Amino acid sequence: MDREKFNILKENKGKTGIYMFQNIINRQRYIGSGQDLCTRLLFYYSNSSMEAVLKRSKIHICSALLKDGRSNFSL
């Protein structure tokens, strides 16, 4: 996921769709959707945005990405 960041964002700009993150350590899967996948995925590349969201609500994918690191996830 980290190595392909720019390609992922470029390929999904303006696209609506469903995405799945898979933790390669424990095989947990997280499924989401977005009206603009580039904007949604960009959120997951920002630790400060995810930390702010976690203060307000418990979003499991944010906790997992921050805990295990994006390099341990496939998209």
C-alpha cells in the first residue's frame, strides 16, 4: 500500500467504489466505500486525520493502520 501510494491515488481519482484493506499480519479485512476513492484513500494516508477521527469515534481500520502501519496492509 505504501509503495503504490501515488498510483493508487491517481488511478482512483474521481471514481466511486468499494475498497478492501487486508492486514498481512493477522489477515483481518476492512471494507469501505467512497464517492471519490482518491479523497477517501488520501484520508487513510494521513496519520493526523485518522488520529483526530479516533478521538471522536472508534473506527477499526484507523486503529489498525496506526497500530500496524500501512506497510503491513494490502489494498
